[in-house]
Amino acid sequence: MKSLLTCLSALSAAATVVAFAASGPARAETPSLPASGAKITIKTVTQTLPTLPQYTQVELPDYKAAKTWSHDRVTIQPSTWAEYGVKAADILPMVRQGQIDIGAAPLAQVAGQVPFLEIADLAGLSPDVATAKKVAEAVIGDSNAALGKFGIKIIGTYPFPANILFCKSRIGSLADLKGRKVRTFSASQNDLVTSLGAQTVSIGFPEVYGALQRGTADCAVTAALSGNAAKWYEVTHSMLNIPISWGTGGYYVSTKWWDSLDPPVQKFVADLYADISAKQWALAARGSVDGVACNTGNAAECKIGTLAPKSEEMTVTEPSKSDLALLKRTLADKVLPAWVSRCGKACATEFDKTVGPITGLKVTP
């Protein structure tokens, strides 16, 4: 236990440095709007559950502050997937049809019609949050070009802490996934997990707790902090702390609605989501350590999530060098080729141009 706490403390120090780098420079000023002008109410449906820190600690405080910052001209009516009874696939149609003004979902989960969006969060691509942020920033322009065909654009990005593996029984390496049923939430995660000999199951995040409890799934991929917020420590016993992905998401608006906003209001909303995005990236860096600490009962490092009760503390295995090598090799040999097959040669060219210089990977020979 002592060695584990030492390891976690070292990781926490490293995460603090990464959080500073990931959050970018401090904002020169908060979003503001002149006092005179029409009022607007904005309906949002963003995070999966109302208990997630991304919602409670970042979005809701900014939404509340928006009334003050805008001199009561902008009111946000927030909600979550669970409260609205929707899934990731519903978000873009709801935005496009005007049912909500701003929606949010991981890019890989809304990539059914736009496979290019997977580029921001391919399984195994980003070993740390700083890399994930660089990749997201590099591909945002092309992502909006692809979404523009559907009358949608991204006005901000957000990640989760590192998406790792939760399992009901002990998991000590990626090889232990063989033969298990693993909940995944993106096509590239499917490619990764099946190549390791596991069976994938598709389950919406709010339903994963029950699936793990019933044995419909043996393991599940999510951020340690998200699993903590959903109390997965009650139905799983071990974690493999290997960064499979970051759940990089977007805040989506319809271009019709966006273009209808008065320029000062549009700038206010853009600045609001720039502020939210910066805070979300910083939270992801801190949360990657915090979620593991909270699930393992490490009170000294558990600052954001909920400390698991003594009887439900989880075990955590740090990835070996061979596991990290296997993840990188599977990305190159299986995940990237499968994505190019779905997305086309133009996507491969774009990957080499935008993501290649960041990751050192190249799709085309």
C-alpha cells in the first residue's frame, strides 16, 4: 500500500504540471455583454449524468455566472442526457432540428455519419492529456468542415480524464481482456478490444452500472472520475490504469441558430465556451489521478470525486512497458487501418498532415 501511495503522489505531481500546460494561459477577462439589448434563453443538453464533475464543477458554475456576466441578458437552461432520456446518437439531430441550442457528446460517439470525427480520439492515440489537447486543436477546423455539411459546428471542446478499464474481477494487463465482455463506446475502441480477443458490448453510460451488476459486461471503459461519479466501485473491483482514450467531445450548435445570434451575443457565447473548455481540459488532467485515488480509497489524493467506502475500495494496476507497447502497436496495426477503411484515403492524408507531427505516427507508407 505504501508503494501505491508513493506512486500516486508522484503521479499527482506530474498531473499538476500537465494541468497547467493543458489549461493554457489564464483568460484576460471573463465573458461580458453590454447591459442593453434583447434577452435570450439557451437550452443545453451536455454531460451524460448530472453527477459528473464536468457538469457540476465546470459547466453549472459558468452557466450560473452567465447571468451576471451578461447583465441578465443570457439565461442558460441546462440538462443532461440522463435527464432528457437521450443517448449520444441523439445529440446532433436534436441540435440540427432546433430541439436544443447547444449539445455535447464525445466526437467518437457521434461519428456514425461523419467518421472523420474519430480522428480526435482514436483508441491508443494520446498517451497524456497534453497530447489529446494538441490533437483536438489540430483537427477542429477539418471537423467543422465535415460537420458543416449537416449544418452543425463545434464551438468548444472538452475531454474526460484518461479512459481506463474497470473490471469485476482482477485485471493485470491488456492480455487479461481475452474472452471477456467489455463495454466500449467508440468504433476504434471496438477495434482495439476485439483485436485483444475480447467481445465488445454497446451500452449507454447511464446503463453500464446495471450491466456490470448483472454480468452483461465483465469490464467497461470510462474515465476513473466518471466511473467514480456513477459509483462503479460498487460493482467492479479492479482497474487497469492505461489511457485508452480521453472521450474528447465537442459542444455543438446548428449553424442556422449560431448565425441568427446578434454578433455581441455570439461573441459572449463563444467566450463562455472558451472559458468552459479551458476549465474542462484542466479538470481532465487533475481528474486522471483523482479518480483512481477516490476509487482505491486514497483519501489524501481524492480531492474531486467521492472516496469509495472501505468495503468497496478497488485495486489498481499500472500498465507495464509491454502493455504500453502493445497499445501503441495495436493502434498502428489495427485501429488506424480500420479507421481509414471507414473514413477513406482523404482522412489518411489529413491524419498525416495534422496529427502525424504531434504523435509521430503516419498512416500512409
